[in-house]
Amino acid sequence: MELGILFGLGSAVAFGSGDFTGGYATRRVNVVTVAAGAHVVGFLLALGLLAIARPAMPSLGSLAIGAVAGSLGGIGLLALYRGLSLGSMGIVAAISGVGSVGIPVLASYALGRAPVSPGQWLGIAVAIGAIAAASGATRAGVRPVAIALGVAAAIGFGLWFLLLDFAAEESETWALVASRSASTVLLGALALGRRQFGGLRAAWLIVIAAGALDFTGNATFVVARGLVPVGVAAALSGLYPIVTMLLARIVLGERLPRLGLAAVALAVLGIVLISLG
């Protein structure tokens, strides 16, 4: 198997595990606290990677793009954690994964970087059907705000994948540092402004695990996009909802209504179709 594909799949496992861990932590601690704490952990890991790799300093434009990507990704993670804390982890994760895959693929097509195959167009259509099914599931016990937060996370993550690819063209390590610096400042300021660091002691090990796994997903995605086209790397990484859903089912025994199950199935099918191209 091609190395880029392995890194892409590794990113999916790390992201999926990290999202479940972070979502689980928000059931004990305020969501802003969890997101901020996880990003502080990732920021420290990014600095460690920078100290080891010591890459040349990129242009200010590249750093700025990385910072914008990080801010959008941080907002997406905050929305995802909040959505996961409301239950229905499978649906929220699946919807967020649709944007993570679809936005980079469509953007690559629009910019002339890569064509979109008929199978990928079909996958996008199926993914839209998944969102429709998820919306219908709100009448069967799934909270509408959870669906909305999943969509917000999808947009944030999709733009993060896209912009980080541009930032990483000059330096992959600096792109990660710029991204994580911006998201840490944003979420940290939000937590400090709302004085929502209280209670972190109750789940600090879980928050550290969530932050480490999320950063690992970031790093392995950056490596994957250097070995295969960004659309392929994002599509493989976008399989992370499968991991989140499996953990929610195994650890929490989560059950979904029929329309919810249909939404998850359609989302996963859409992601796979886009990934296979």
C-alpha cells in the first residue's frame, strides 16, 4: 500500500479517536475548556516538532494562511465537541466528515488542481442526502442543534484541510505551528474571557489524550498531502467518523433512530465514494 495512503488512514484513526475522546471529556467539563486545553497540548507538541526539525522560516503569507486555517479548524473543533456532548455522536461525526472530504475535493476541482470523477460527484450527492436524512432524524430524538453544530464543524474542518495544504507548500512543520498557534490563542482567549478553565482537573488526562490525538491527526495529514494529492489525503483522513462511531457504539452503547442510522450510512458511503474517486 502506498505510504501516503497509510498516513491518510492513520490520520483518520487519530482524528476519530481524538474526537471521541474530546467529546467524551465534554460530558464532564465545559466544552470551551476541553477545546482550549486540547489545543494547548497540541501547541506544545508542535513546538517540540519545530525544535527537532528546525525548518527554514517560510514567508509571512504562508504563516498567515496557516494561522487562518488554524482559526477555522479551532472553531470547527469547538463546534464538533459541543455537538458530540449533546449525544448522537455518530450523526454529528458523520456530518462533520462530509465537509472535511467534500470541500477540499470541490476546491481542488474549482482551482484546476484535480478533476472530480463521476464517482466523486455521486459521493457528494450521497453526502448531501446524508445531511437531509440527519435533519429528518431530528424528529426522532436527535437534537436539531447537534445537526447544526455538525454542519459548522464540517465547514471549519473542510476549510482547514484546504488552507493548510496551501500553507504547507513552503514548510509543513511551520504550517502546523502557525495553525496550532492561532487556534490555541483563539480558544484560550475564549476560555479565559469566559473564565471557563474551571473543572479541567476532573478530566485532564482525557483532555491531554484528545489534544495529542488531534495533533497526531494534523501531522499525519500534512505528511499524507505531501505524498498524494490533497483531495485524496483529505478523503482518507475524512474517514475518521467511522472510528468515532465505532468507539461511541462500543464504549457508550450509543443507539440511533432509523433515520439517524440512514444518515450515518449515507455519510460513510459518500466519504468512501469520494475517497475511491
